[in-house]
Amino acid sequence: MNPLAATRGPADVPGIAYSDIKSLQGIGSDDAGIRAAAQQFESLFIGMMLKGMREANAAFAENSPLSSPELTMHQEMLDQQWAIHMAESGGIGLAPIIEAQLRGERAPAATDAPASGPEARPALTARALGFKAPEFADRQAFVARLLPELRQALEGLPLKPEQVLAQSALETGWGQRVIHGPEGESSHNLFGIKSDHRWHGDSVEVRTLEFVDGRPQARAERFRSYPDVAAAVRDYVSFLRADPRYSEVLEAGDTESFASAMQRSGYATDPDYGRKITAVIGSLRPLIGV
């Protein structure tokens, strides 16, 4: 028995499989049905997001002895269960907005909760979020555009261009999942650098997946936006130099040292970040002849 199948979501409507779009046909038009439909759509969106992330990393597992059709199938099943569980546990904030739209309202439906106090429910408003889309035609175009910029920006540092290029390939799925603004403009953010109090330039908010205590959590985060690729590369180097956490990264002259230093630095929340960088470097070398 699926342990998540017994979990009752906020909609509390029996017989609904949140991962099955056909189940929407059985949802009624009452309040409970509308709430269930909104949760269903949110679950589907989360599932698509997880699937996209898996596909972006699929190339890194090519020819790996740890990769197999059976493992892929189990990963897809696990992603589906995560999507269901996330939607049932509060989701990523889309369900209330979808619910309001299904009701023909501009804001989520009002409740009987008081306007103030601990039980008050604040109104949620839709935000203009960015999205991830291809920025380069293929891997060769990705490498050809970034490599000259990296060679220039890393001159005088022990870091090798292919090491940083591999990290960018991991962060963006070889340039196929670069963050774009709501109107379609590219952020040129090729290293997944977030926008915090230290950043005074443009930024884009986008849905992303973070690992908290080893578990993936979908959330909206703000990322830095640059006018072009050269500015993104220069800021990456400046970002590392400005934070003592990355001192070992800047001194890493070989693949193993770079990957392990990145893992220890906390650059990413993914507990397998270092191993993934190493795997990408292996698939990158034939493209640049090293």
C-alpha cells in the first residue's frame, strides 16, 4: 500500500488521484470540489517541475553503471509521490490562486475567519513569476559562448574554465533551463546565484526546488539578473571572492578538489552537488578537447 495514499488533503474528497488529470471529471462544482480541483492542478504543476529537473540531469547519468530503466521508473514514481505530498501539505501557494480563479474571483475565497488575530487568513495575490527556458541551441553552442568568457574571467586563478563550465551546465541543464523574466527576457543567470541584501541589481523570482534536511521543497526564490553572459561570469567570480566560504573553491586546481570544495562551501543545498559536478566534467571534456 502506498503510505501517502492514506493522507487526506485539505480538500478531503475521497477517490481523487491528484496525479491523474482524468480524475477532475469526477470533481463536483461545490466548494469542496473546487478546492480539490485547485489542489489537483497544483500537484500536476509540481510534478511537471520535478520532471523537468530530472530531465535536465538525465544527460549526466549517461553510461553510468548506477543508471538503469528500473531506477528511472522508481525516480518517476517517487517524484509523483512528492508532488502529491507537497500539494496535500500546503503546496507552493498556487492552489489558493487557482481556487479563486475557478470561483471567478480576483483573490482567494474569503473564509469565516476574523479579520485579525491568530486565525486571520491574509489575502494572497498572484505574483509575476519568471520561468526557465532554453538559452542556447545545444551543448556546443553553450560551450562556445561561455568558454572564452570563463578563460578571461579566471585568468590568474587556479580554477580551470572547464570546472566552472561544468557547474554552469549543472545549474542550467547545459543552458536549456536558464531563468527568464515574466515577459520572456533572459536573466543570463548561468550559476544559480540568488538575489539577497548584497545584490543591488535586477532580479527575477522563479519557482525552484531546494533541499531542506535532505528533502526537496518547492519554493519561490529571487535570482540575480544580468544584461549579458559576460556580466554573469564576472559576477560569479566576484561572488566567490567576496565570501570567505569559497576560499577553498578559488584555490581548487583539479576536479576532485573543486567538486568537494563546492560541496563543503554550501553553494547549493543539494546533498549530491559535488558528485554531480564531477560527473558533468567527465561528459564535458570531449566537447572541449581536454
